[in-house]
Amino acid sequence: EYLIYGKIFNINSESGLEKINITTSFNWSIQEFYMSSYPEIIIHESDIQLYYYSYIFDYPITAVIERYSIDDKESQNSTTIYEDNDEYDFSFYETYIPEKEEGHYLLNIGDVNSDGVDDLFAISANGRYLCIDCENNNTIWVKTSSKALETELIKIEDLNNDGLEDFLIKNIGSFEPSWISSDGQEETTQTQIINELYTIDAKTGNIIWSFNIPSPQYYEGLRDLLNIGDINDDDIDDYAAWIIPSEIPSEISSIIETLSGKNTLPSGSTSENIYRALLHEYTRILAINGSNGVILWDTSLLGFPYKFYRHYEYNGNYTDPIEVNRGEFQIINRISNKIPSSWISDSGISWANEWDISTLLHVDDIQIEWGESSGNKMDLWDEQGGNYSIKAKDDGNLYKVLFNLTIPVDFSDDKSLGVMEYTLSQIERFSAFKMQTRVAVNTSSSNGYNFTYEIYDARSGKWVLCNWSGNSKTWNNHTYPDLHGDFKTSNITRTNYTYFNLTSNYKIDYMYLITRGTEDADPCVELDYKSKTTLSNFIDSNHNIRIRINVTNNELFNLTIDYFGIGAFYWGLFGHQYDMRYILKYAQSKLEEDSFTYENLLNLEIQDFKVINGTDDEYLDIIAVIGIEGSSYEHSKWSARIRLFDIKNKEVFTKWSINPKYIPNYYVQIIPLNNSLNSWLISGKFQFGEDYNCSHKLISDPHWDS
């Protein structure tokens, strides 16, 4: 027979009695003394009593609360105080070891019924919670709740002013969202979630308030419930938690089906990241009133999760961002649908290729300012009609053709980006466009032709000549320093912005304009969330771009245009990001090819969620670390995103730097300090020269976001 020996010492009663110092041994057999909880101490008339949850391993197996007396240390006999009504059917119970998830819980809660003896609060594995009178071993009250993997009880303030501290109960279950699935190599992700949160009266066990999960059709419960102190000045502590859907909201499902033609994305870790991005507006932080369970504040936990692209690797000399960032799945520019294959080469967008005319935006109106023509605008659409011919006229010095074209742009002016409301519309993010003209003349000239383009600046109300300089490829007049212009021809017929060697054979002329970055607060990238592009000035209130073409020669000629069209872009979201159509319309096929990988996705998983004092006042705040980015810290280009929530004033401060000298880009954690101090530690892999070392940085500026 196996014996179990134990010592009890320095028992500090929470009931206010003196500290008791005892050293003693017990002679209890392990077969009879098989416990599934820690002991709870009750002192009754100087007798020290130990209360345990234990199993009775006879069929049917049951769980009981038993009491042992220290004065009866040689005896194996106990007093059964309470027995669960349910039967426990454990397979191979001889080897079964109870875990804390079984929910057995005991707590000395003080003298509830004022009989001079402390009482016990108990939670059973079957979802019951009860209060036990330790004077006569009766139950004061018994309540039934839903069964959970684990139940936690926290002693809180006296909510109903009956002189007894009440209790907050968390019923904890497993969180297995439908949008997280196995990729064939790892098990399905499982995390815990608080699916029931309520307070009970310590005297009666009655529920004082129960928290109602918002939109229960999407959410199962709360994550990471934290005590944030008294936020609303009612002398009762309040709480903060966050929620994320376990089911895909109908709006997101509709978007997926509309754009991808499928009900769901392919399973695996990559699609999980996509879902997290699509669900970002549904991932919320909640502040909960501790007095009544009402939500005090409900706001987005992730905020705006995108890094807005302006320029990549700008070091004073212009570098085409498309050429730097290889791979068509990383193209920065966006259109309303999939970028046509004729626009793309191995290095990104090919400005020198002939783009399929059917993919371009067509002319809606043509005005002849100098010259003669009886053509129709449809003639400029190539496959829609014939050719558009204009006869030059003498202007006193040269023969000239001058006409302007109006082209509608199919960008939206809705304030949206991806699936969320945003400050800038697609028009305000107008980033680049290419003019493509297939043209010929009826004569040849040894001097070539003067062939120029002008673009109408709708904001300034003037025509602007496209006169790019040869080196920096910016406008010579420096009116638009953040725009980069260039020309490409497949047969080298244009050598500068004025000269074009027109002949009787059709030639294609390409002229394009790109927004470039001019400020670089961080290496390689400028994050601009609010400023609309300069190029957006060239779209008028009717969503049109106006182009004027001027062709001159010293000989009479007829200009024939086979077609004219433009391809227009707006800035989308840089590599890691989630433009709705980019992911679901364009990158869908890439998932199956493993080209759309972690390197192209921003993981929006919540890495840390802590209470700190960070806003220079007496109230506590919440800080969250968002994103686990990069598979190895040496190669991770992006740091985690940090958001501080001032619950009292309902303000959010965000810090997001790609410089690992300031915010670590690996193993990012927040370490709270004394909450009376407006400071905390940020921990992780910081960069020191060429090395990355784990370190801690003290943040003591309450306005650290600036």
C-alpha cells in the first residue's frame, strides 16, 4: 500500500485570523486520498480543516468535496460535504490524471451567513457552482451553469451593497473558429475563450449581471479579459477584452464569393492570414462596466491594418518601385480588377510593352482645336471602328494638328479601401497612368515630327506640358516634384519628349506618369495615411482625364490614329497588405502555387494584450501588440504594430516603425511596470548594428506615438 506524506506550514487564513504555524505529517493512502483540487483551509473552533475535491473510483465514478481534520492526522476517514449528481465515465480511469480543465475549484470566501465560521465557494466539473456552510456542512445555495472546460472565479467589490464582496465568474471554453483550419501538417489551432461572463451575489448565488456578447451569430465570447481599474469613477473596477468572429460574417462571405467565385478560401495558414485581414473591422476591443456589464467602449482593435505605399528604396535618385519589388503578385499599383497579363512582365508592370487595347480606358469625347476631321470617337477604339484621321492646317509657321481627348476613369470616389471605410478614395490615390497611341502619317519627314502631350490639371485649371528631363525624369518646371514621367517605344522612334519619327507605317507611342515618394521618414518606405496624391489633381469632378496632343511639321500631313487609350492605376497596399480585390480576384490562384506566402502577408494575430499606465493620468490603459511578422528575425522587414488604448478618453495611439532600432521586429512583448508610473517596457529582438539581440526598452513618454 502506497502512503502519501505531507507537511502543512505557515497557513495564513484569509478570514482575518492570526497566522498559524504548523508542521505535521499525515498517513493517508493514495488510493483513498486522490485529489483533484488544492486544499482550502477553514478554521472551526480552533480545528484546522482541509477541504478537497476528490474522485470516488467506484462505478459509477463521482466527484465529491471532502473534509479532513488536521487533528485527525492518523485517520484516513473523511467527511463528505457535497457529492456531484453526475457520473464520470473515464476510459482507463486507472491511469487518468485529472487536469485543471475539469473545473474543480474551492475558495474560502469568508463568513457569508454571519455564523462566525468561514464558508466555501465551490465549482464542479459539471457546471454547478455552490456555497457551503462550513459550520454545519450544508449548502447555502446551488446554481447550475453551462459546462465549460474551465471556470474561474474572482472576488470583486460589493456590487449590491449587502456588506459582502461579490464574485466575477468566467466560464472558459475552446475557441475553434471556422476560418482556421489545418494545412495538413499541423493540428487545428485551439485557444481558450470566455463564453460566459457574469457576477453573482456572494450571499445568495443569484446573478447580479451577465455580459451579453455582441452579435452572437459571429462571436462566441471574449479573449483576454483584464481588470483596468475604475474607469468611469463609480468605485467599481471595470474590464477590457477583445473579440474576433468564430464564424465568417455574411458580408465577408459575400465578398469572397463575389470576387473569387468560391464560398471559402483554400485551407491552410496562408488563408488564415487573409481571413484575419478581412475580419480586421470585426476584431474589436471592448471596455466593460464592472457595475452592470454594459459595454463602455467598442472600437476596432486592429484599426487600419494596412501600410500605405508611396515609395520603395528612394535614396535621392528615382528608382522605379516596380523594378525593385520583383514578382507580379507584389505589384504595387492596383486597378479595379485583375491587372491584365499584357501589362505585366517578369519584373512587374512593363511600361514598354504594347498593352491590349481592349484592356485600356477609351476616349469618350474628342475636340479638334487645330486641323480638320470628320471622324468618330469610336474610330479611336481600334476594334470598334476604322481609323481616326486629322488633316493638318498651317498655323503661319508650321503645319499643325491639335486636339484634346476626354477619357473617363473607372475609379471609385467612395471612401473605402479593401472592405473598410477609409480617408482616401481610389481617385485620391490615383498613382500612375500610361498613354498608348498607335499612329501614322501619310508623308515622311527627314526632320521628324514634333509630337507632344499635355495633361489638364483640373485643380489649377491649366494644361501642363509633359516635358520630362532626361536624367531625373521629372518635369522641367518642377511644378510636380513628386511625379516621375518617362516614355517608352518598342522601335526607338521617340528620343525625347518632343521628337517622334512618324512614318506611313503605324508606330506605337508610350508616355507614362508615376507618383514617386519624396519623403522617407523610415528607410525604404513612406507611410502616408492621409495625403492624396498630386496626380489626383488631373481627374476632374466628372472623373475624367483630359489629354491634349500636339503634332507639327514643316510639311503638310494627315495624322491617322488607329487607337488611343490609357491604363490608370491607384496606389494599392504594399506587399504584405490586403486590398480586397488584390487578394480575392488576383492572388487567389497564387495560393495554390505557394507564391502568395507569409512574405506577402501581414499576420494580424494579437501577440500581446496588457494593462499599463501610459497616458499620463490616473487611469489605466490597454496596450496591444499586433502582428507576428517574418519567419526569421534577420529577414523580417516589418516590425509589429503597437496600439495603446486610452479607455477613459476613448482615444487610440498607434506606433508602427519598420526600424528595428526603435521597435523590435521579433518576439515583441509588453512588460508592465508599477501602474502608478506612466511607463512600461517593450521587449524583443532589437537591432544593434548588424546584430539582433533580445533587449528591453523603457517607454516613459506618455505621448510615445509622436
